[in-house]
Amino acid sequence: MNDRPGDEVLRAIRTRRVVRALTAQPVAPEDLDKVLDSARYAPHAGNRRLHRYVAVTRPPLLRALRAVSPGMLQRPTAAIVICIDRARVDDHGFPATNRGPYVDVGTAAATMLLAAHALGLGAGPVTSFSRAAVATLLGLPEPVSPELIVCLGRPAAVQPPPMRRRQGPRWADVVRWERG
């Protein structure tokens, strides 16, 4: 049976998982660069580049990030911190209530997670962290705020069991066609 165009992408979407157990093997610099580069192909509001990305590979800094990030269950050998550059947001006239820059954090993260998966890396997003502490650790200037951390590493052979799905609606119950 022949695959149709797009089947490889759909397979990657279906098989990508949050990887919580990582080995101590470092991420190759060229792989980290490819994951970073993928973010520029994510949809961005008006293609304005309102974000900054900070790659972290030094073990002491990774340990410090983990110490201020209760949501970082894995021990990554690399991390990418996605930040919103508030000065650029203001320069482009976005009102403070505009959610576009936050949506763009999500599209960049999703694209990087798929790129990591395609490269055989384990990855997982983290949103539970002290923004003030991360900004201080990374020496971010005042208008740049950290919003999401993408943890990266080589997946361990054995992974913890997936988090149990909470009782809730079935997928068919949350999808509607034409009307809500």
C-alpha cells in the first residue's frame, strides 16, 4: 500500500509524545540548531518575529532552570526558552489584551516538538516555572519575558507510564460541525 502525500507528517503528529525520561547523552549542536531553526517556520502573527529564543546546554544552568521549574519533571540536556519581546510587541502596536503573541508561543513550541521528534530527540513543554527566576538566570532584559520551556534530550529506553487520562468527554463529544 502506497502512502499518500502528507501521511508522514500525520504519522509524526500521531506518534509524538512528551518524553519524561531522558539519558545523560547531550543533544548534538546541529540537532539543537535544527530544532531552533524550525521555529521560524511556525505561523507567527503577521510574520513579525515578536519572540526571542534562548538555548541552554550548560549543565549548571539547566539544573538551575529545573530548580525554579516545578513542571520540569525530566532532566534535559538542552532546553529552549521561548520568550515574548514586549518592546517589539509594543512597537508593532499590539494592544496589551491581544493574545496573538501567546498563540505564537504555542505554534513555535508545537513546531519545535515535531522537529525534535523527527530528529529522534525526546522533548516536552514546560509552562510551570518562575518567570522572574528564569529571566534572572538567563539575564533577560526587562521587556523580554520567558513564556515556555522546551526540554530536549535523548529519550531513555524505558519511559514512565503516560499520565492517566482524566474522566471527561470523549473526542466525539467535543467536536462539532458547522455550529457550536
